[in-house]
Amino acid sequence: MLINKQVQKKGVTSLDKIRSYNEVIEYLDSLTYAEYNESVLERMSAMNSLFDNVANKVDTILVSGTNGKSLTMHFAAKLLKEEDFKVGLAYSSNILTYNEHIVTDTQSISNKIFADILNEVINTAESNNIKATAYELLTIASLINFINEKVDVAILEVRYGGKYDATNICNPKIAALTRVAQDSAGLLNNDLDQVAFEMLETAKSGSWFISAEQSKIRLQKMKTVAIERGIEWAMPIRKLASLPYIYEQLFGRVASLGERIAQIYVEDIKGKFSPFLRGNLLITQKGQRGRPTLEAKRQSELNPVKTLKSFWADQFDLIRGRFELIDKENPSILLDNASNLDALTNLYLGIRLMHYKKPLKGLAIIIGFSKTLDAVECCKLIRYLTKKVNGSAFFVRLPGEIESHSPEELANIAKELNLKAKACSSLSEALDVAKGAIDGRDGLIAITGSQNIVTEFWKLRGIKKF
């Protein structure tokens, strides 16, 4: 049975329409994807009530912020799984299929279960005249699925802001905030402090709140408000997790936030002591000072202790579209969904580190910029990168509904900045031209600018589902 006795729906009749998987996809595609206003919470509260308060039948963790949300969830889930917790993940976006939104223990939801649950959610919304967006339907569906799958904890990605996001019907055990960057500034007239407070709204009285690195003044203001609201304040993240090279510099703080989420959930919420999550590389015998003895070293080699460093050495991986290197291609291709200056800066750092590790014989950046970004500043970032790694830019329009700068406009800006660049009519054309501009074996093509451009790449390859 789809919705078991734990989740009882109301107001649904036997005449409800049963859609196939493809029909469900068409239905979702026909809707507004998401909104951000008070009506979102009204609709979500109504659906939550119809499904017997599904949002509070499973422990939840909400992750908001600008960059690194999906990876924070991914890293936290890996650590929680290592501690024997079954974890559900609800992502706010997808590359190829809606199934990617709903993941349990690294496995996306199957087509059949996806269609079954969405049919019930859609029919319930329609029969109660709830004009829900696609994102709202997916959020309710993910919670229902996690209850059916009997997960211990569900980690949900806050799509945008926090206060009026669909996920904010949850009463989370933990609310985590990744780095707040300019991409979110349009939310509240370019005031990043106000944006951070908007995201703080995901935490409720009794919730833990964990922030990634922000400005000290902003953190102090948030701490004051959090404590006044009865929110448990955790020390902000500043250290880097011990990830393999080159990833420590790129994602070390994101992974560190994931570590802190896992530790607080395991120890402070579930009451299970975990030297592993505490970072047991620091554990020493009582009274021990200085370096360990030779005997202590020998014993540690004979009886190795599981550490976060050894865990990441064995288990580190990334998710689709996040510094995704396809190195079996000639030349290699790097896919990244970076869509703001902060994320692009991190991507370009990664390319430079790749070059320092093994020199690249040419770099081709295929990129488009949203109209929300300053085109000149974006081109200056590329110019700085190409001074470190010899390369060129190939500008395209971003696919989908995103309003983007025209390739011709960007090429003209690049010319004024003495940046080698070319305007291309499509991603397909850009790929063809880029391949001829770099070494076929040791060059690199980086494709970035939005999630949609990553989607377009896989569609060109004929890939419909991962």
C-alpha cells in the first residue's frame, strides 16, 4: 500500500485520476515550479493537515543558504549512514528527472513509487482546491516517501530563502545555513544580513542552528536573535574537513558543516556518543603529552581506529553537476552548476588546482551568465583564471527559462578585457569549437553557468536518466 497506516489522507475519492509516470511528469512540468510568499505556507499547511501532519512524523534537518546546500546534505548523509542511520534526502532541484529530488540511502525513488505517491498528492490537492506548485507537491511527496521507507532522519534542501519556502512547514531538529552570497541578495534588496535572518526562520524554538562561515558581525546578530527565540546555537564552522586533495580547499568547509550536522544529530539529539564524529584523531591517552611512543604507533597500526580523515579517504565522492569530472573523455570535461560569482570563484580555484597538480594543455570554458549577474565582473574572473591557465571562453545562452546575457554581448565585453572569447549559438556548437581549441588528450573543457547547462550537456549525450 502506498500510504501506510502512518499517513492517512483525507478528502480523496475512488474517482481520482491515476496518471502514468510520464503523465505525472507532464503535470509537474505544466505547473509553476516554485513561489516565495505567504501563500506557500498556507498551501503547505493545508496539504500537511490532509496527510495527517506528515511533516512532523519524521526527524527533519533543513539546509538553507546560497552555495553548497546539496553537498552539505550529501556529506551529512554519508556520515549518518556510517553511524547506522537510514537517511532520506529531498533536493530542491534536479538535472534530468524529478526522481532525483527524492533519495533514500543514495538511491533515487523508483518511477513506480514516484508516480504512485505523486498521484495521491496531486489528487488530494486538486480535490481540496489547493493550487500547489510543483516544488510544494514534491516536498509533501518526499516526506510521505520517507515515512513509508521508515527513514530515521530526512534532510531537506531549502530552495530559496527560508521563511516562505515549502520546507518551512517542518519543525526541524537542526537548521543549517551554508555560506550566504550575492546570488540570494535579490531576496531582500541586496542586504545579505537580512537574507541570513530570512534563512534563520527555518529554525524553530528547540531546534539546533549551525552556520557555515559568515561575517563575524552577521553571526553575532544571528546568535542574539536565535537565543532570544529559544534556538540552540552551535559554534559556526571555520575549519576545513580532511578531504582528499584537491577537494579540501574546494569543499572542506561544506564537508565540515556536514560533519557538525551529523555530530549534533547523533550525540545531542539521539544521545549516542560518537568519537568518530568528534574527530578521534585528537583522542589521546589520559596524561599523554607530546608525540606518541613507538609502541603506541605500533598498536595504532595493528588496531587502526576509524577516523574522519580515513573515512573521507575511502568514502569521498561528489554528486552530479558539482565539479563533476568526466576524465574518460578526450579532452576531459568538467561539469559544474555554478551560477553566481561566489560559486564560479570556487570552480575556477578548482581548475587552477587541477592545473598545478597536472598541467593542462589548454582550457576551454563554455559558459553563460544569468541577467542577475554583472557580466563585466564575470568576465574579469575568467580573465584572471586564463592568466593562470592558458585558455579561452565560449559564450552561450543559458538553456531553459533563465534570462541570460547574450553571447555577443559577453564576447564584446571579453574583447575589451583582452580575454580570448567567442560567441556560440548553442552548447553543441561551443563543444565542437572548444574541442578544436585545446589539446585532445590533456586539455580541459569546463561547462558551467547554471544547472540547466549541465542538463543540456547530458541531453546532447542522449542520457535521459542517471
